[in-house]
Amino acid sequence: MTCRNQQLLVKDALPALGNDVVMVSIDGDPNENAELLRRYADDLGFTWRFAVAPRELMGALSRSYGDSVLYPPSDPMFAVSAKGVPHRLPSGIKDEDLLREAALRYRNE
């Protein structure tokens, strides 16, 4: 599976998660840029934000969660509560049920 596969699942799941759920895809590839991400998102009909992560953010994520968070095939994903508390979701593809469960669990935290 790839990031695209996960993003396609998110695209399908997002409407059912509620208007208070915000999705942001963060790209850690230093060879990609904002324009490339914009075209990618537009081509696939992804309506959420995409951002290119600065090197400092990637370093901070690695220090906090280990190097596997930088490995795209593990499909790293976090649910961040309304208070800004991040929760790393399990590695691998997250289906709609897991995404819904995470949204419900962390919504009011």
C-alpha cells in the first residue's frame, strides 16, 4: 500500500467524521514542493490541506516517535485532539472504522 491508498481511504471517510475533523497531509520528501502537492491533491480530488514539512519538523517527529514515522510505507498518521495533543495511530493502512474511532476518541480530549 502507499500514501495514496491511505489518502483515498481518508477521502471516503472524511465526510462521515464530522465538520470538526481537520485533515492535513504532511510531505517529508525534500524533492517535492507546494506546487507539486497542490497539483497532486487537485488531480485526486483531495480537499484537505497538504504541506511540505521543514527539515526541523521531520527531525522533531523522528526524535519524538522514532524513525518509522518518517517511512512513508508505514503510513504514519496522527490524531490530534482539540487541545493539541497528538496520538500516533497504528502503522499501516487505517480503514474508515479506525479513523472514525480515532476521531470519536480524541474529539473531546
